[in-house]
Amino acid sequence: VPMENTDVAGGHGTHVSGIIAGTGQASNGTYHGAAPVATLYGVASGTSLTVENALDGLRWVLENHDAVSPAIRVVNNSWGSGYRKADESDPLTGALTKLQNALIADGVTVVFAAGNSGGTGANPTTSVQCVNTTPGNVCVASTYDRDAGDRNGPVSSFSSRGKADNTTTPANEADPATWPDISAPGQFIVSTCR
């Protein structure tokens, strides 16, 4: 459907959409998404990005996931934010945590990128959206597949990560609640461009 380009993050949404469901038509099938027959619904915040606009997008999915055909079963997100505990009563992040939990309760899997804050594992850097440990919320870190599809490639240097320091002092104990749930290649990925 012809519409105004609302992909204001340098083409990030378009690129991720291609990773998910690109048909490979422009490359004669050489480069295609992981699920090329999937149906995507683009929910954008317009020409200016605010947390309120992004929350409105998630609220739209919550209100309409069963009203569209096919129904929305997964919502994929890549927001930039620093580490913070997920808590519905938090004045800064509570609304997002409530929406995540409501979507999950309605049967929609919520996926968030871990973030691009890097880190050593001494302190958590995963985004607040990822630290929600409600089953059905999936936090994804980026790995580098060494441009060869290597499934054992290292975590990308820019990828946020949880607290993994496991020294003997209690203050430095690892915190699994801050760890990403899964990782996938997220560096030097060929995809759609706007």
C-alpha cells in the first residue's frame, strides 16, 4: 500500500523486516528472510520518535492483534534504552512493562533486541524491555557469524549483555535475570534497504 515513509531510523525497520520476511526477489532468491512467506504488519511512530508514540504502537497491536487476518502472533521491537529492572509500578518504564505483560497474556510473543550498549559482563547493559522475565518475552542478543553462517560465532562487541561476572564476592554474582534469552546473527547482515 503506498504510504508515507515512516522508517525514520535510517532504514532500520525496513532492514529488520527484510531479515524476517524478505522474498529475495531482488537477488534472484540468493538473499531472503528467515520466513519469506510470513505476513508483516508495519507499525511505525511517524516522523518523530517518542516513548509515547512507541507505546501507542504496542497498544495498537494489543487492541488489534486478533482483528487482522492473519492474526498477529509475534511483535518484534528494537528500542534503544539502558539497563533498568522491569517493574509495572516504575514511573519511567511501568507502562511498557504493563503492555508487554498484557500482550503476552493475550497470546502474543514479545521480542526485543538486547540493545547496542556492549559491555563486558561485569554489569548488565541489556535494555529494560529485555529484563522483563515474564515467559513469552524474548530478549535477543547479536552474534557475529563470521560472514559464513557460523552458529558458534562470538557475541557482537556492540551487543548488550547481562551481568555474567561470577567472582566470589556477593556484589559481583552473576544475574541470570539480566541475560538475553537467545542470540542470533546481527552483524553485517544482507537485507532489504529502503
